[in-house]
Amino acid sequence: MSAQKDSWVSLFSFLLFCVSSIPMWGSAGLLQELSPQEYFSSLQAGRASLAYFSRNVSPGTQPFLEQIENSVEALQDYGISVMKVNCPKEDVSRYCGKENALKKAYLFRGNVLIREFPTDALFDVNSIVANVLFALLFNEVKYVETLADLQNIENMLKGRSNMVFAYVPATGTAEHRAVMEAAFVYGTVHQFVLTTEATLSKDTGNDEPGVSSARLLFCHCQRATDLAQPCRRTAMEQTLTLVNIHRHLKLMGAPLVTEVAEDPEKVSTVHLQLGLPLVFILSQKETYEADRRTAEFVAWQLLGKAGVALLSRDLVDLNILLRSNVALKTPDEGVPIKYLALEDTDEVITLVEDKSKVKQIQEDEEEDEEDEDEKENNNQDIQDDQVMEAVSRDKKRELPLEQILTLTEETFHSALLETARTVVMFYASWEAVSLAVLQSYTEVADHLKGTQGVLLSRVNCWDWPGICIKENVTQFPTIKIYEKGERSVMYDGMWGTEELTNFIMLSRVSCPLKLATIEEAEGYLRGEFPPELSSFHHTSVLGVFSTATSEAKEAFEEAGNILSGHVTMGMYFEDDSLALSRQYAVSPPALLLARSGGRSVEGIALSKQSAQDMVQMIRYELLDIFPEITVQNLPRYLQLRKPFLILFSDGDIGQMESEEMLRVAKRRSQQVFVACWLNLRKTPVGRGILKAYFATIPSLPLLVWVNLHAGGQVFKFPSEQSLTEMNILSWLEKLKAGLEIPSSTLPEEDWKPPLPAYDFLRMMETTMPELSLRTSHHPEETPEQHPPESPGDDTAVPKEPSQENKAEKVVSPGRDLRGTAPRLAAREKQGKRHSEL
């Protein structure tokens, strides 16, 4: 009610302005009667007056005089006096002498005649006020009959002024009067154009059957600078009254988008004062430009129906869900602001146009949450993907993304140039693995907080497909490290926090790192050089080359480019390289492997010269001799395609077992298999492995031989024998000779998901043939109306849009809400439909 009251106060002020500073002539509501001499002597320069000359009042003129008298007060509001001039019988002047002259009313400005009106055209107060103002505002209000005339006026106004175009079925009506009264006040601000041609009303976009109702368009010509570009038009949906026109023009004069930097509850705009809602588009600094364009697009669609504001999360501390991207404030007192997570701008527009939609969306969100909670509690929702299940289980947990910079098309390239190394995660906000890796990525950002020269960022390929296509991102997620926007290194390891952190830290150092002196080389082997990795536990590889081994040196450098981020590689290529290598009983070209901070350095001769051979050799040599198998390192050892001699233990293995197994593993002749161990307490999945091998979990520790790549036979070391080097080797010889019986044999089957993958495109074609790839283009959405945002959009030749459509669709940023929480809500809902998984 307060907002409505403010609007009426505003209107009253407007009307008060109309009548202020206008001297009154006589008492309001009284028709003065003067003689011709008195009338003409009273005329003042610049002042308008309406006069009716009469000899005597006949019954036929009485109704006209009544209407003239009723219009006195209305015309006086605009500084126009109304007089009845009584002509003497003997007067034969122009205005009194002829009978025809006595059937007209005359409009004067000063002593200059402006217009003659037949009395039958001034049949009521509306017609009198409308025709008098129309005559006085002849230069301010243009009358047009054809579309060409209207377009000529538009072209003259482009870049200079806006235009108010009104259609009225006939002059002298209440609507005509309302337009003229508005023109009297706003004529110096906007160009008013009037027509009574029904065909012209249709040409300007009036699709109503039977054009009988008056209408008004506000044409935004001041924003249009190109003659070929039509002016945007915003129709007034209310009836043509002075109050509604004033309200509409006030809305058109308000800022298209208001930028807000305070509590939304305290924000008040002209829209709220006039009883309209205010839509907030929530934004953040990383996506400001895209959010600004989205807000402008929404504002054009809702112009005259609601206001639009851009609210920055960085400037206002909002205690709301991170996924909320839109807020709605109504003019009603006591109604709290509603924060929602919407998919695209169509939903925002529907939200304003259909008031019941707000409640429906909130009810749907509450029902969805209740359904999900019920499913989680009953454990009835079966997932075929453990990653998706884990993400679904943790989806209510907000991720701390403050340390990760969000990149857009505008900020991507500039961000790569600002920091020495920029880490970019390319992901899709609806894809389960992406969201799971994003959790690890936030932990990495926390570990590397404050690290100089490293910037962690992210690009949502669902919102910015153009960036991902240019950067050759073919799978989600993908992580790349850029060095000053030039060379990039792609991460192809495990998605754990530790692995990602190691990759980023190792990428900070040149690979290979060129060392200039023996002191630097020895410090490198001890883990003291480079200083940025001095506190970082890793295995270092040092290549030692002489001037005669330049070919091997070049292959080593190429191998370093391939292994960058995965291995610490140094290179010594000086005259005294022979002296360095001889300390470790090798000659150039050679590799020196330093484990455990230089306490153990192993020299290996380089016999192979190609870069790929060196890469495979280095990767193999960096594998632990007797590793502990974890989920993270298992793929590295599976790639060797060798049998596993694995010791299962319920906790750490004893020192005696460790030493005996290590002796077995160090035998060079025994490198045909991988000797390793698995701690069931640290890696609980080992219990499932044992159940697959033996149906039940046997007593631990337990030594097992399994060849996953040939036959799948599982052999169990005899429990009555102790784990010694001799017993293990003897048992292995019996296995080789085929004297042992396998405890079990793993089935020969591919590891596939429990259910087949969805072919979404085929499902769409089956259920909705109109969405097939060949006909995916909506006939009503032409490329001019919706510029494609990705190369995949259909490019069918559209029909020529109308002038109105062109004006409405001149600038369209797309329909996605990209700001703080882009499109996540829709993707969560899509996943819920697949409960049969």
C-alpha cells in the first residue's frame, strides 16, 4: 500500500506541476462574457484563448455552451482562457457579421488566430481539451498517416531523442485528450507522434483482431545510432489515460539496470514506488560483464512490467545459498525477498508475468528436497555410478570457491597473462565427475593459498563453450597449466588432492632444470635445489651428458617437456660432467635417481636415445621397488601388465615381513612381476578384493599371486609357512612349474557399468521428433533473434522478422543465467528423472 500511495503522491505532484505558475483568468468553472471590443483589447501576447461569438443563445447552441463552460477549468490548467463574446446586432465584423462565423469557436494566441473549430467538433470536454491542445501543440506533436512517414521521423530522432507514438481511433476522444495532455508536459523531452490510421497501428506490431482500441508505444530511438537499426519499442499495456501514460513514461525514463551495493531489503526504485516488482540478478566480479548483459537482456523483456537490478555478492554480505542466482522483491510491505535458483532468463520472465510461479517454484524445490531426503533415508535410489552417487550425497554442501577465480570469455586471456602460472580447470557444472574433482580442486586451492606465481581458476564449459573449444577441451574435467598465457601442460594423473597439488608444485620448475655447477647438481640430488621445492618430498631425476652425447641430451629435453608436472628432472651438461657421473659408477649419458632427499642415489646408464623410450624408462625407474598399493597409484602398476605378488595386511606390515619382501622385489631376475602390499585399514577396498578372490576374508597377513592380464588365476601362499625370502622364491618356482592349484579363478568379463549408458539424443528423437538434429531449430527463433553461442547451433535460413521483432531482438546475450550459480538447478532436476538407475 505504501508503494501505491507514493505513486499517487507522485502523480498529484505531476498534475500540480501542470497548473503551477499559470495565472488564472477569472474564477474557475465560470464562463466569462465580454463584448468584442473588451475581448480583443484583453488579449495578451503569447497567451492562448478560446472564444465563441454569439448574438443570442438559441436552444440549438445551449448544449455547446454547457460543454464550453464545463471545459473552462480544464483549459485553465494549461493557461488557456475560455470566453463567450456577445456580438451586438449592428456588428458586421468578421466574427460577428456572418451566420457561419457564429457556428464556430476560435482559438487565438495573443491576437493571432490559430484555428477555427466547428461547434459540432467540440461536443464534450474531452473533445474540447484534445482539439485545443492538438492545435496549440501542432509543432510538438507530429501527425502521420503512413509507415514511411513514421520511419522518417524515427531516423531523424536516432541518437538524439526518444519518441512516443500513439494510435487513437478518432480525434476528440478521451484517449486523444490523454495523449495531448501528456504531450503538453513531456513534449520538450520526447517527440510525440499521433495517428488515427488503423493500418499504421497494425504495421507497428498491433496483432489484436479488429484494431479498435487506442495504444501507445515508447520508441527508444536515443539508443539507436545506426539508420538500419530500428528503434526498440515498448508498448504500454494499460488503457490510455493520463495517469497510465505518466506512469509509463516515468518507467521508461528509469535506468534500464540499477547496480546495487547495499542490502536488497533497503533498496527502493521507481518500480517499487509504482507498485511493480524488482528482480535482482546476483553476480560476482569474475562474471560481471556476462551478468550485466544478462541483466540488460532481462530488463528489456520486462520493461514496463518490473525493474531489474544487478546485485554483487562481493559488495554485499548475503546469507543465502550459493546456488541462488535470482531474487524477487515485491512492492508489498512485510513480504520478504525470495531467493531462487533458476535455469535461464525465460524462467525469470515467467516469474514476473505469472505471480503464482514464485510459490510454485518454491514448493517444487521443497518437494524435491523432501523426495531426495526420503530416498536417501530409505536407500532406495540405486545409482550405476559411484561418483554420481557420492556427488548426489554431498550436493547440499556448499564448496568454498573463494580461492578459485571464475573465468569468462572476457577475462580468460587477460588472466593468463597476469600470473606466471595459471591453473585452469575446465568442467561442466552438471557432470558428476566434474563436481567431484571440483571438491579436490578447492582443497588444492586451500593448500596453495598464498603461493607466489600460481593462480587457480575455473571455466564452466556449459556456460563458455567457445573457450573450451578453442582450448581443445575434449573431456570433462580437464586441468591445464599455462605459463604466461603461452605453453600449456595438461594434467593426466589421478584426481586426488595430493596428486593435483604435486603436479602444480612440480610445474613451477623448468623441466628439465639446467644446472650450471657440480655444487648445484649435488644440491639438486639432496633436494635442496631449486629452493621452491626444498620442503617438497619427491624423487629427483638428473640427466648427465657430455658434449659428445648431444643427441641423448635433446631426447632428454623432449622427455622433460612430456613429463613436466609429474617428475622433477634436472640436466647437467658441462665439461666436468664425467667427474660427476663417475661418483655414481656410470658414464655419460646417464641418469641419477635420488630418493628420500638424496640419501639414496642410483646411477643408470642411458642406452636408448629416443624421447619416448626415455619417458617409459624414467616412469618405470620412479616406481617404488616394494610399493604400498592405494587407489591412487594402482593404475600406474596395472599399466605394466605384470602379475601381482601382493601382501594383504590389516595395518602396517611387520619389519621382518617388509625386509623379506624387499629382498624378493630387489632381485633383478624377479622383475617379471610387481611385488607390493596393501593395508586394509588405509585402503578398505582391499576387503572387497579378498572377498572376490576367496568368498570370505582369510586370516591376515596373506601373500597372494594374481595375474589379472592372463587367466585371472589366484594363488594363496601356504599359511603354515613363514614369510621368508627362500620360502617365497621356492613357492614362486612351484607356480612357474604348474605344481600349485589356484584357490580361485577370476571370471573373464569386461568391467562395465551395471546398466547401459543413456543415448539422450535418440531418446529425444523418439519422444519429441521435432527436436531431432535435422530439425533442431525452432521456427520462431531465428538467428537474428537469438545469435548462436556455439558452433553447434542450426544455421537454417530464417524467415524475415518484422520490424517489431527486430527492435526487440537487436541485442541478445543468450538465455543462460551465468552468474553465481549457472544452470545447476536444472541439471539437478534432470538427474532426478533417472531414478531407475
